Amino acid sequence: MGISRRGNSWRVSVTHEGKRVRRDFKSHDEARIFETEATAALYAGRPIDSPNARRSDVPSTFGKMADHVWKLEWSKQKASDHTFNRMMQVIEYFGEDTPLEDITSLDLEQYVLYLRSEGNGPATINRKMAIATKVFNYAHRHGMITIKPTAAKQREPDGRMKFFSKSEEQEIIESMSEDPDAQDFFTVLIDTGMRRGEALSLHWADVDLYRKQITLPDPDQIKAALPRSIPMTSRVHEIMMRRLGDQRVGEHQGPFPFTGSYLDHAIRRARGEGMDHEAVFHTCRHTFVSRLVQKGVPIVSVKTLAGHRAIQTTMRYAHLAPSNLVDAVKALEDFE
């Protein structure tokens, strides 16, 4: 039995009938009170009670709680396979059978350092940390932990966002020469600005080849999305026509009958293990928006095509159209 410091909390360890029981408290005083009460209970032959007494049917390990969250929330997402892949990576690191109470804020910070060493960018790290955070939120809600471990969110660059030049785009397409499915998917994202989950969830009913238009009517499971229609470029139209005529693809519900995990492996095969595969596909979206702005498309139209809920999101790309500002100032020269 004893009290030890664990980050910002105090932990009491008590051995009762051969089974170790741990409790975390926000203050040393709370820990000391519990230790005193637990000692008295042991001497009296009573079970150790606590305000956070746990039900036996509540998941007590990281893996079991993650599975609980998966069934309640993540499995309902349209890109659920990708979330599942992320979840399994997080579980693999922390350990499926690791008690929830054994994971501390320091452990989360060490996980961030590990992800950095593996070449993960800030956005990817934040998404994986969101998995762990959600698990601990549920654990706290059900009384399995008294203090939620935390780690600082990684700052994602919001200034001059990365986008592909034409030569970079061509280089990536050529690197996927042995995987036509990945080539098609990458090209469609570049020319439509769809998020990966949106493209993977497309049904053929959403693709109007006659009007050359893609409609995304159901944004409920897609991050911050709005229902919208996206005109097809000539190469997107050609890709959709070809894929519909391909018996291997056309008989499925949608043009891209594969998973996010398949795409991750395709990027690794084409670009190497050090490539941040999530960044590659999201950069396609940045590229789509950036090219529209650079070509002078009005910001409101860009917002509609991208499906941004707030104009402020689209305005992050406004710096890519400096000529518009020059033209605006020139208008003053002509003022009489």
C-alpha cells in the first residue's frame, strides 16, 4: 500500500486478497483519505469501497474500451475502415490488455514522440491522438479512471498550406503506374476536391455521366461537409466512364470499391514508408482549392465547390490570389 505521484495526480495502490487495486486522485489529501479508509476496511474484513466503485461489465483495458467506442461511434462512419486502421495502430502501441488506469499523460506524450520518429505529420498525429482521447473520455465517463490523461495538440500549419504543382502531381501519378486504381483515385481527388471518405462512399447513383456531375447528398458522417454538386473535368469523366465499363468495378455500388487501408498501402508502395499517406490525399483537396483560387474563381464559388461550412475556411487560401489585390489597388488609380 502506498501513495505515489503520477503526473498531475496521486495514485494509491492497495493489495486486497491477492488483487491489486489502484485509485487516482486529483490531490494528495484525497489520496490519503482513501488510503486510510482502505486500510480500515482491510482490517475489518470489508471490501474496499470508493466513490468510483466499478462495475464488472465496464471495459477496464484500453483495447476493450476502444472496441466499445468502435461499436458505438466509429463503426458508423462512412470511412470506418480507415478509422479502424488508426484505432488498431493506437491499440498496438498502448497494448490491448493494458489497464486504462495505467496509462498516464507522460505515456501519451511519449506516443507523440514515437509518431514523430515514424514520420507522422502534425495532422496525422492529432487524428491518432483523438482516438486515444475518445477512449479515455469514455473511460472517465464510466468511472474507470478519475483523471483523464492528456497531451498537447500538435499545431497544424494554417498559413501557406501544401499543395501539389503540376510536376509533383505527374510524378505521384507515375509512381503509381503499377496500381491503376490508386492512380484513378488520386486524380479524381485532385480534380474534385473530395475528401477521401467522400470519394470512398460514392455510389454510382451519385455519378451523373450525362450531366458530368458528382452529387454528394448525405454529409452526415463526413467532417464539416455540406451537400454539394461538383462538375467533372474531362479526365474525371473519362475515369468514371472507364471504371463503369470495367466489369471488375462496374458491378459494385460505387466507382471505388476498396478501403482506406488499401490506399495507405498503395501510397507506401509508390512513395516509400516514410511518406505521410494521410497528408498525400488531403493535399489533393488543398490542391483543388488552391488552383481554383489561383485561376481567379470567386471565393464564394470556391467555398461551394469545396463544401466548406464557413467562408473563413476558404479565406485561408486567399493569399494565393495576390493579383486580385493588385487589380483592386489599380482601381484606385482610375478613380476620378
